[in-house]
Amino acid sequence: QTFAGNLAKKLDLMKILMENFQKLEDEEILSKSVKEFIGNILTCQDAKVVLVTSGGTTVPLEQNSVRHLDNFSTGGRGSKSAEEFLRIGYRVIFLHRKGALFPFARLLSNSEEVMQKLEVDSQGRITLEDEKIAKAVKEHKKLMKPLFFLSIPFTYLGEYLHKLQVICCALQPLRRRAMVFLAAAVSDFYVPYSKIPEHKMKSSEKLVLEFEQTPKMLNTIVDEWAPEALVVSFKLETDIEILIHKAKSALANYGHQVVVANLLQTKDETVSIVTSSAIFKINSTKNDPIENQILNQLQIMHNQFITQQ
Amino acid sequence: QTFAGNLAKKLDLMKILMENFQKLEDEEILSKSVKEFIGNILTCQDAKVVLVTSGGTTVPLEQNSVRHLDNFSTGGRGSKSAEEFLRIGYRVIFLHRKGALFPFARLLSNSEEVMQKLEVDSQGRITLEDEKIAKAVKEHKKLMKPLFFLSIPFTYLGEYLHKLQVICCALQPLRRRAMVFLAAAVSDFYVPYSKIPEHKMKSSEKLVLEFEQTPKMLNTIVDEWAPEALVVSFKLETDIEILIHKAKSALANYGHQVVVANLLQTKDETVSIVTSSAIFKINSTKNDPIENQILNQLQIMHNQFITQQ
């Protein structure tokens, strides 16, 4: 029955992927650019690569989508982590929610604040004085080179899952040198595309929406898509009591290596890195974002993981 | 029975406002800044003011909000309209979804694109060459002065409704010199705050969400909050057959003056401005965004409206 249950879940995942596949126009372009990026890494013996997913997925409630269910995520953790991965020498594939925070460019995300700082000089040239932004511009130029950084956007849940599959499968030749860092906030529920009304829903007295559970893709990543990669998932909860318990069960259920566990209320100050044999508690320091410390720990783990091969 | 029905709807609106009122920390600051802004306008005999609402509201599905129902809207129409209102001399109160497009600063909204254009010169000064942005920076400095532009952000539906009430009521002393331009995409459905679970919902087999209909506030604006203002609402549909019919019924039901009717598919190329006695069809031209032409028409209507006083 567990086998049948697993099969049913995989069928659900295949269905959602198939539905989306028919809508993807850039399938070939995506596949080609990912393969080129990975191909270049394969020629460098010690290069490591990380797939960072970032931002929240949306689930459309209409085909001409006006309304959708959204998962809150600014993309802060994913974009800061991608920056730090680049600094410590990783090649980064950044699968991110379109419009969410972007590495380095995140410092420009408040466009009104930036606008207020801009000046136009007598030659019509726009200038800006800001130390932090100047540092980010320099790092952006130095680190985000085509061989080191590949940007792939998504909006919808189905699109996210499809692109995740394409990228994970392309990582296979890199074996243990690949890390999958799943910081995106993926909706737990969705409405199958075939059940979505074509036109905007009418406002009636009450609205009752029936969502189906999003098929879990973590075990499919571990079993099929990227079986040799180091897979890091995130658990975000609002209740401390169930957080570590849930992290441990996730490791047991899906068979991946690391869960980064955090509470919504304190996620920028303290996180726990949970593996099947240990828990590393990490607190933020004054100067660095907490992402830098999480990545220090993950880098150590990844190096051990590669050596054990 | 219609009276009882209306009363019930007003009770719903009051309930949602009350719930939100208890959460608003900046109630006094909001009220004070709006009154100051309006007070300054009252001293200029011919000054006209417009309240522009812009962007989509969200409805939280959890108290520590991770998941929410969102209405798609970039805030393009609202932010471009606010710019043009400023150009033609209106004072503008911009009630907008936090993070949605902002007048002039909207040209910087793609932060990654902007980042790629930035250079750091030998003195550490950041420079940018872009004609359109340079023009926007100059207009921003010239037009968005404290006496002419007041920015008020919102995120949640209840917050939007509450702030809308505060601002509309503050417009009363301006009588017909005030316009209310409702370009925000307001959710038709919501979950009352008292029914929202405190913690993140558990992922069970199926999720069934029951939403209540958002109380209509248009008739309350017309009857109570800003009874003398020119009120402009928007209708966005995906089906051309029902669009004009819906626009006409809205005017009949709510008793306001203008509906700007558009189809999701063609909203940047063609709109209909619908009043109780006429329909003005407007098409975009090559050089200007369609918002400029909509506003030309509305300005004529507003001037007539003031003269008829």
C-alpha cells in the first residue's frame, strides 16, 4: 500500500509536470542553456555547483490569472545565499520567483528609495552616492559572470517544478560536486490546471475553494532527478515545538542530507542545521547576514560529502 | 428587505474595519498627515486633489502570514496615472500596495536590469546612463513635492479599506474639487481575521477554504465617506460580452459617476469610459501610455462636475 501510495503521488507529480510542459514555450532554450552551463563546469575538475531556488510559487485560481494563491517570500534568504555561494567560489544556478530579490541587485529593490538618491548632473549623467550599493555593483561585475551564474525565473508552481526537474537532471554528470539548495517557498496546495475556470470567477455569496495537496518532489529529487547531489531543504514553522521534529521526519521520509530549520519569527537571527546524526545551532553575528554562516557550515559538509565518495 | 440587506453589508464593512482598527499602530500619524496635506490644499482656491488607489490587496490565510490570496496587479495603471495627474497639476494622494510600481520610480522596478547599467568611477561614485530614467529623475524632483504628493502604503485588504475610509473622509471639505480614482485591485473575497488560524496550516490531504464576500465599499464612499467627490471606479473583465453591462450596473448600483472599463487582454490598448449617459472609447497612441488619454477625458469631466456645483 505504501508502494501504491508512492506511485499515486508520483503520478500526481507527473500530471502537474505534463500540464505545464504543454505550456512551456522556452523548453529547448532552457534545456540548452542549463546544459551549456553544466558542460563548462565539467571541464573544471574541482568546480562545485549549487542550484539555489528562491522566492515563493503562486497557484493560479483562474486561467486568465487575476487571482492567485501566493506564498509569502521576499527571496531574501535565497538571494543572499546565492551571493555568498559566489564569493566562496561556487557556480550558481539561481531558480527564482520573477521579481523577487536578486543577488546584489536586492540593494536596489526599494526603487522609490533609490530614485530619491539619484541626481542628474549638468551633462545629463545620472549619479548616485552610496557605499553599500557601490560595493554591490563591484561584486556584481566581478562575480556574476556567465560561466559562474545562470539566472532562471519562474512564477507558477507547475513552472517551478518543471524547471527544477530539468536543472536537477542536468546536474547528474557532476555527481557529488552538485548541491541542491531549496530555499524557495513552494505552495503546499494547488488547483489542477484542468479544473481552473477560464474566465474570472463571479462574485457570489460565498467562495469555497478546494485545493489538492502539491505532490512532494523531494523524494523524486533524491531518487531520480539528482540522486548523487547534496540536497538541502528548508523548514519554516511558526511553532518551535514541532520544528525540529518536522525537520527530522523530513530527513527520514525523503532521504536527503540536510534540513535548515527556522522559525518565521526569528529566521534572521537563529537557525538549526539538522542532519540525520547532528544538529548545528547557528546565531547571526553583528557584521554578516546569517546566510554567510549557514553557508560556511554547508561548505564544510559538502567537502566531506565529496571526499566520502 | 433591501434595506436590511444593505444594513447587513454595512455591518460587514464595519466589522472588517473594526478588526483592522485594533491592529493599526499608525492610526494617528496617518490621520494627521492626511489632514495636513488636505489643509494645505484648502488654502489654494483652485487646487484639485485626487486619491489614486493602486496595486492589489492580499487576504491573509494565517495570522503569522505565510500564505495569502493575492490579486494580480503590478500597479502600472495606478502609478502611471498618478504621474500624469501630477503633470496636469493635481495634488495626489497615492494609496498603494507596498512594493507595487511607484510613480517615476517604476522605471527602476527591474533592479537587476538597473544593476547591470550601473558603473563605479575612479572616485567611487556610481553612474548610470539612461535617457528615460534621467527624464524620470528630473520629473520626480520637480513634481513629487510634499505639498503635491502624499504616499500611503497598504498590504492587506482590511488595511486598505481602513486607510481608504480615513482619506475619503478627510477629502470632504474639498467638496467637488476632490476625485477618487479607484485603480487598486481589491479582493472580492476574504477570510475574517477572527477565523484565521494562528499558526501555519498543516498540510492535510485536501484543503477547503471558505471565503466570505468582501463588503462593497463603493456605495459607502458615495453615501458617507466622500459624498461630493467625483468617484471613478475600474472594471476589469476577461469577457467582452459582460464588460459594458457590468459597468452600467455598477453605476446604477453604487451611484458614482464614472467606470473605466477594460478587458484584461487589451487593457493597455483600449478602454471605455462609461458614465450614466455616455460611453467614451479610448485607444492608445504610439507616444503616450493610455493612462494619459484616460486622464485627459477625466479632467474634462471633473472640470464640468466642479462648474455644475
